[in-house]
Amino acid sequence: MSPLNRRQFSRAFIASAGLFGTGLEDARPQGEEARKGFITDVEGIRVGHFTDSRRPTGCTALMFDGEVTAAVDYDGSAPGEQLVVMLQPVSPLEKIHGMLLTGGGPMALGAVAGAVRFLEEKHVGYDWGVPNIRVPIVVGAVIDDLAVGDGSIRPDPESAYKACQAAAPGSVAEGNVGAGAGATVGKMLRGQGLGGMKGGFGTASLRLGEVVIGALAVVNAAGDILDWRTGKILAGARRPEGKGFANIIEVLRRNVAEATPHHAARIDDAPLHSTTLAVVATNVDFNKTELTKIAMMANCGAARAIRPYHTTGDGDQLFAISTNRLKIEVPLSAVGALAGEVTAEAIGRAIIAASSIKDWPAHRDVAAS
């Protein structure tokens, strides 16, 4: 197949909305043919989960066939991360060898050591100029799921090692798995008696000729989750009687309007307690500075699906990676715009695929009630 030129890609870009289907409310999988795609559709990316059902919690590893170029956009106020600062354009580091996304709060960042060990055993990493030594660069990011079950149970290096062992191309499990196992959403108003719902892990992809764009998301947001096409709330803060959604923005509007010097508009938005982690990937060759812009644009897609987003307590991080396999000229802004849609799709799929756990009902159960 011949590569897309700029005009062909633009035409495909205009037509791309129809490739995602008719809406998330119709996206419940009915066999593999109903799938929306996976981040692993970008050749050279493998994904593996470790899920600890005791809490639940878990971690998700991204492994690569060769080095990939990576960048990040993080606008949350309290990110839990390891080596993410190295992905900024001012860092001379261009390539990474793996990523680990994990539940368990800040203490679980130590699990990244398991992914490092896995890659070192396979002699993957930078040549350090020392005999028989390779240094793998593994970026780590964490969500807080400690309020779900026994918070003393959290991913450790062995959990990460098992996630790396499980990493494979092809289909990727969604819902209550890996880093999304204990994820929850709609938590901002729990102090006002408005309970939240179950979040999770989701993935999606888009193929336009030889160009492939994929995304995954670990959705653990303080805000409501919306169908990015219609604005309909899929999961979030629930009304006290359990019927329907409170609509966090509308509640905040009332709270602020009624606030007085003696009655503050209080919300639940403590630092580090809510985080959405997302990764967008493409096979198109981009450098780190270009990927930083793609990450910024893709984050706008996440903002269409999460409301409110990037609050003072959020640790939101969005990573962009390129496997650099497709050496053609594709407009960066076009890829960034499409990456935003694929990211929003992955966020919605995380909610659609999630299952209820104690105190945290899932979309599928609330929608059916």
C-alpha cells in the first residue's frame, strides 16, 4: 500500500469521525467484531496487566519492540510519577524502553523497579559504557485507589514483573483490570452525599491507510465521565436516591452561588486522590518536541470526556509515543486532533467495560436500572 500524502490524509481526517461507530452507548462489545481497536494496533507496542483481585488494584505495563520516542503533557496539580520529567523537551533523552502505570498511590511507584529488572534481564536499555550493563528507562505513573478495599495491598516490583511478562500484541483486556482495577470516578461530591462510580481501563485505535493512532486510559477522575460525542454523562456523581446523575458542574454552580462567609462551597479534591493516566501512540515518525504538542492536543480530547478535569487534586498525565516506523510527512496538527478523539474514545471504553464493586456501581448496572 502506498503511503498517504498530505491531501489524502486530510480527506481521511475529515471522514474519520464515522470510523468510530455511532456512539458509546452502543459500544458494549458483542464479540471481537464490535471492538473499537486497541493501542496495540500500533505495531511494536505490547500491553500486559497484573490484577490483584483482593482489593482490587493492579498495574499495566507497556513494552516496546525497540526504543520509542516519548513525550508528556501533565496539567494536573499533583502527579505521581517516576522519570516523567525526562520526557520534557528540555531533556536530551529521546527514547524510552518501557512504561508502567499502576494503582496503589504514591507508595506503589516502587513497583517500577520490577519493570526495570524485567528489561535488564533481557539486556534492553542504553549502553552505559560499562561491560555487560544496559540501563532501561522505564517511565512510571500512579493513580490513588487506596480507598477501595484494604489500602495496604498494592502493586510491588513482582506485580510489575508479572505485568511485563504478560505484555503482548493483539487484544487488550478492558474494565476492572491492571492499573484500572481499583479506579473510581465522580468522587468530587461524596462529602455532600453524592456517591461516585467505578472507573477502569480502556483502549481504542484509529487506522487511516498506513497511519495508525492508538490510545489507552486509566480513568480515576474526580469529575463526571461523558460521551464525548453527545455530552451525555456515562458515569459520575449520583443523586442521593441513586436515580440519575447529579451533574457535578451544576452542583458546583449552585454551591458557589449559595456560598456565604459562614458557608463555604466545599468539595472533595485532596491532592493525589484523583488521576487519569492516558497514553496516545502512533507509528508516524515524530521527535519529542512534536510529540509534546500531540500530547497537548490529545489532552483536549480527554477534557471532552471528563468534567471537570485538571482540578487542584488531579495528577492527570497524558503521554505520547511514536514507534517511528512510518517515515512519511503527516501534518502534526492532524495527528494531534485525531489523537484527542481516540483518547476520548478510550476513556469512554474504560467506563463502558467496567464492572461494579462494593460501594462503586458501574455504568452497565446504573444504565440498566
